[in-house]
Amino acid sequence: METLKSGSDTLFILLGAILVFAMHAGFAFLELGTVRRKNQVNALVKILMDFSISTIAYFFIGYTLAYGTQFFSSAQALSAKSGFELVKFFFLLTFAAAVPAIVSGGIAERARFEPQLIATFLLVALVYPLFEGIAWNDRFGVQAWLTSTWGAAFHDFAGSVVVHAVGGWIALPAVLLLGPRHGRYAHDGSMHAHPPSNIPFLALGAWILAIGWFGFNVMSAQTIDKINGLVAINSLMAMVGGTISAWVMGRNDPGFVYNGPLAGLVAVCAGSDVMHPLGALAVGVVAGVLFVLLFTQAQNRWKIDDVLGVWPLHGLCGAWGGIAAGIFGNQALGGLGGVTFASQLAGTLLGITIALLGGTAVYGLLKALVGLRLTREAEFMGADLAIHKISATPEHDT
């Protein structure tokens, strides 16, 4: 029976890993459809290379930093329990690799290719697993302190804060250090629109991400005996809540409509296992509104050229999700309990702080040592030049 359970658990988490791995195609197509045509190939190659570099960084450093597990024993030892620990690594790697995939969307169209790969390695090896270990493996006594102080540990079932808020808040200093794309903002303060180059690709990316998210959330149980349909339905309700509110707030703009479900899904990750479906719907509705309002504010008023809006989508909606778990997870609002608002707020702020400091350090150091940004000529011709092997007819759109 033990062998059967090990095999079932290994298959369960492997299916989750495959679904989340497929989400990286969603990241690629979401970026591909949003950037201008001259930068599309760069977007596709960058996401694949980021995943590959993330695998190396997480295998040799990041996973050990977060969980204390190393993979230098014999293959016979590694195959124990049907290789469950190896597949668990694969599953958690797909989460870790989402962080540079998130950042990629914010810095698109003007970031140099090789420095971004260096940043990916450092983020997945050091910055991301630092908070991952705190939140998901009780590192450094933080969770014990939160429990003794406010009655519950910080709860993030599937990564609203650990993955999404961390990725979004890492992206913010990267975007600011790079500066806006040439021609994005005129000297008089007016903004030149860079509309999505391919709405069907953008929509395809959003669909792939939304489908994969049910592996992202449901399979975060990690073993089959802990699976709960509540997580699936809460994910669904948050997704549709985000879609509808983004449609209303965005006045039927397809870019907002297709980011709405992602906003809802980002926000519900943390509390998807403890909320009532009506609470999840409310979380998604707020997330959709939050994304549209803050994306518009950042682009139009604050002149932050975050190409895919990853800071409002992942950073702010992820932070909202971490806090919302402490609101809608309470029994008074139909939740299962076991969470407190204070611990959720404290854990969320800690994740944001680590992300901001880590992102500033990594991208600030790279900017000072090797430079982050393409030359004006290369950016004008298209970021595809940065991968050297692609020759394409330049499109002189600004």
C-alpha cells in the first residue's frame, strides 16, 4: 500500500508540474501578443531561456536554500518513494521559474538579453527561495513568531505572495532602472500608445495560463490525500470575478478583459483552500478593478513603462490576495479559519520588502557592472537583435 500511495502522490504532483510548466507557454504568448512585432521572437526565446537558467539555479542552489534538500546522492536514493522528492522539485521549480517570466513582461522591448539571464539566475538561486523558505518551510523562525504573536502563521496556499507578489515587486525596480521605451512618452508628458501586436496570441496566452492555474492551485496540495475541490471552485469564481470587473472597468478593452481572469487567479492563490466561493468571487472582483485602475495610473500618470503591467497584475493583486486570505478566510465570512489578518499583512509586507530589496540589488548591480538596456539603435530596430541569431526585417514603429 505504501508503494501504491507513493506512486499515486508522484503521479499527482507530476501532473501538477506539467500543468504549471505549460503555463510558461502562456507567459510567452501573453508577452508575444502584447509587444510589437519586431520584438516577438525575442519574447519567445527569452521565456524558454529563462526557464532553462531557472532550472540550473534552482537545482544547484535555490531548492536547497528553501528546503535544505540536495540532489547529490545516488540515483537509487533519489528514486525512493517513486522519486516523489524529485517530482516535488520539478513542481516547485515551475513556480520559481514563474518569477523571471513575470519580470520579463515588465522589462520587455528594451532589456539586454544576457544580463537578464544573469538576473534570472540570481533571482531564482537567492532572492525567491529566501522568502519561499520562510513562507513554505518555516525558515528562520518567522512563522513561529507570527503564530505566537497573532495566533496563526502566514498562509499562502499556492503563492499569491510567494510567487506573484514577489515577482511583481522584483519587476518594479527593474522597470524603473531601465526607464521607459524610447518614444513612449513625449517631452510634453503625452503618451504614445504601443497597442498589442496580436490580440489572438494575447488571448491564447491568457487561456493557457488560466487552464494551467488549476494545476498551480489544486496541485499545491502536493499529495493526493490533501486534494480539495474547494480550491478548484474558488479558483474558478475568482477567475470569473476578475474577468467581469476588468471588462466593466476596462470598457471592453480586450487587453484588460484577458488580464482580468489572471488578476483574479493571482489574488485567490493564497486563500483558495480556506475561502468560501462567494469570498473568492469578491477577491477576484476587487483584483480585476485593482489591475485596471493601477495599470492605467502607472502608465498614464506615473510614467512607469511596465509593458505587460506585471507590477499591478502580479505585485499588487498578489499582495491583495495575501491580505484577502486573512479577511475572507475567517469563519465570520464563511471561511474555514486558521488565518489572521495581522499575520497575513505582516507576511505580505515581508515578501514585498524582500522582493524590492532583492530586485533593486540584482538589477542595480547589473546596471552598474554590465548595463541593462539595449542601445537606442538596437531598441529601434527591435530587441530580436539581442539574440544575435535572428535576422528579421525591421519595422520602424515607435
